[in-house]
Amino acid sequence: MRYQQITQGRFIERPNRFIAMAQINGKVEKCHVKNTGRCRELLIPGAEIWLEKSSNPNRKTAYDLVAVRKQEKIINMDSQAPNQAVREWLEQRSDLTCIKPEYKYGDSRIDFYGEAGRNGERKFLMEVKGVTLEEDGVARFPDAPTERGVKHMLELEKAVREGYETWILFVIQMKGIRWFEPNDRTHPQFGETLRRVRQAGVGVLAYDCLVTNDEITLDQPVEIRLQR
């Protein structure tokens, strides 16, 4: 996916999880942060950031913060970008006959429902998780406890028993990753549930992304390590 009207800036502070103060073209601007995670290792004072100018002139925040530089890496931190990148990736597959985003299943909305095969006989559900936390070349999820993430995995486990193919896809919003693993230190229950549902038949995938200041594209599979 590609952004429009990208502007470079410098991060100043984050008063709350939705708002960042940034220096843009010599002015201090209030910006919308498109990621409610902690992102503490990314949003440090003086960090180089990229922002998309809103097309809505009546909005209280004129910019959305979408990417940040961490050392030599540009990291996309837009929480909506992984779903769009995955949709573009899925649409390239010739065997898919149907793709529906935000599919109601059980008590949740799963990111994608799809059908594959000549007559759509293979039905699948896919949940997408964007990953921005990187430590020493290792990507981890989540960066903050996520009860919603655990709930979605349990829904996928149930769907396996009902005959669906099910997948959880971790979209690592950067390059240069050695492997992916659950962040047991931050949310042990998430890691425990992930290991359990994989044993029950839920497929687990991780892909890195090609990231520039104005684009993100799903790229290559990344090794997954779930052992404790």
C-alpha cells in the first residue's frame, strides 16, 4: 500500500496513545498516532518520522504518524497498514474466489474470510497482527497485553473444529528480522494461547515487509520460534 502527501518530521512527545507532538516544517503540530501500542522504543524525542497529511480540512489533527526511523531501519507503525498489505497480497493469488474483510464469526470480527478452489470448496479465516516491536533483530508480539488478540485466537481454534482452514499472520512492519516469537515477558497468556492453538491446527505465519517512508509491501516469510 502507498500513502499520499507524505511529510517528514521529528517526534517531540506523545501526550497520550492517540496523539503525538511533532516538528514539521519548522512548526510544532499535533498529530494522530495510528498505533495504540506502547511503541516506546520507536517514539523517542528527536526520532525521524513520516506523516501523511489528512485530506479532511476540518479534522483536529492535520497529520497521521505512519512511519519512524530506528537506527538504519524504517519501521511502519500504522496499525491499519498490515491488513491493507495482506489484502493486496491475497488478491494476487489466482486460487482465491472470494475475499471478505472484517468477517463476523462467533463473537468476533476476524480480519479475513476467504474461499479457494475452483468451486470455493476451501473456506478459510485469517487474523492479521501487525508487529512493530524489534529487539536485537528479533520481532515480538504483542508490545502490550491484548485480551482481544487472545479472544481471536480462541475463535480460530473453534473454527478449526468446524472445518475451516485458519491462519494467524504476523506482519512484521520492517525488514532485517532474524526470527519472530511471542512476547511472553509482556503477555504470557498470548504466547501460551498461540502455542496451544497451533497444536490444535491453526496455521501460524510471519512475513516481513518492504518499507519506505511512503509504502509498505508484504515480502518474505520469517522463521517462527514458539518454544519457551
